[in-house]
Amino acid sequence: MNFSGKTVIVTGAAGNLGKAVAAAFAGLGANLVLVDLKRESLVAAFGAENGQRVFAPANLLEMPGASVMAQTALSRFGRIDVLCNIAGGFRMGETVHETSDENWNFLFDINTRTVLHAVRAVVPHLLAAGGGKIVNIGAFAAQKGVAQMGAYTASKGTVIRMTEAMAAELRDRNINVNCVLPTIIDTPENRAAMPKADPARWVDPADLANVIVFLASDAARAVHGAAVPVTSLS
């Protein structure tokens, strides 16, 4: 898999998974457009911009932010080949009938609206260029409803349905749209939140990044609308 000369947009780039995805693509020669809410977060995660990467701080909850993201990619590298929608979030604990508007809106905004705005901004450029790849982040738990996780699984389940719909709409235009369904990701935050759990059973961000890179590669040109479970080796 070689991404030399290709441009990859990574949203949520300053997070644990975003950093792993960016590192995987960089190692394969990709030009990177790294997106997060604040430039300071991107600088802290990656250091300075260079010839291979540019920062595009943007609020993807608002369409103008997504448009700036796409224009940054085109202005710097002249093309967009891959969009990785890594931005997202997790909350749990409420039963469905006790779910607050704040938590419902937060999860659907960060998990689905960010995807909607990103694809609105990027897909027209992929169509004009003759193709591309989109990889979204669902959740293994979103394959069915889970107690005290109704809003989260509903939002991530929506990502899966969006992925399938886009794949059906765009496959004949040489655009592959797929998603991954990770279980718990091994991050410092998750280790702190669940100190009694066994992180050996969780998914390493680098392993998940490798699956994302595959789905973004020419090797996956025959894969459309897949929701790929990614679980630990244990």
C-alpha cells in the first residue's frame, strides 16, 4: 500500500486514534490534512507543520468549518483522495427514558453531524476528481442496543447506516465508503476510567489504524459499505 502523492484528511486527528491513523498514513507517504477543534491541540500532538502535513483547525459541527477543511487540503496539496472521519465521542450511564437532551444532542452531533458535514464538504471534490475513499468510525457495540448506552449505540448505529447509504450512492462513481467497528480502544483515558479491566483485551490504536489504512487503499477497491469489526487478539 503506497499513498505517495495522495492527500488524506483525518478528522479528530489530535486524539489517540487520530494520531495513530496519521502516523500510519505518513509512514506510507501520504500528505496529511490534520483536523481538530483547536490548532494548539494539533501542535501538541504533532509538533510543527511540514511539507507532508498541514493543520486545519475546524469546528465540524458547523458547515463552514468543514468547508475550510476541504479548501485547506486543496490549497496546500491540490487534491483530496481519502477522508477518515475519526472525530467522535462516548458517553453512557443513562437509561433511554432518562436520557437528557444534552447527552443525546452531544452524541449525535459529535458522532453523526461531524460526518455529515465532512462528507458534504469533501464528496463533491472526490466526484470531480473521479473517485476516492471514505472511512468512518462506528462501534462494535452499535450492532445492537445496549442497556445504559442507548444514545451512544443509536448515534454509532446511524454512522453504520450512513456508511451503507453512501456506499450505495457512490460506488458507481469510484468512491468506496466503509466503516470500522472497534471494541474498547486501549487509550490512557480508558485505562484511567476502567482501572480494573484488562487492557490486553482491548484494541490497540495502531491495529485499528492498519484496518483503516487498508480500507482507504487500492487493495480495498472492491469493498463497499462494509462495517468491519475490529476486536483484540485476546
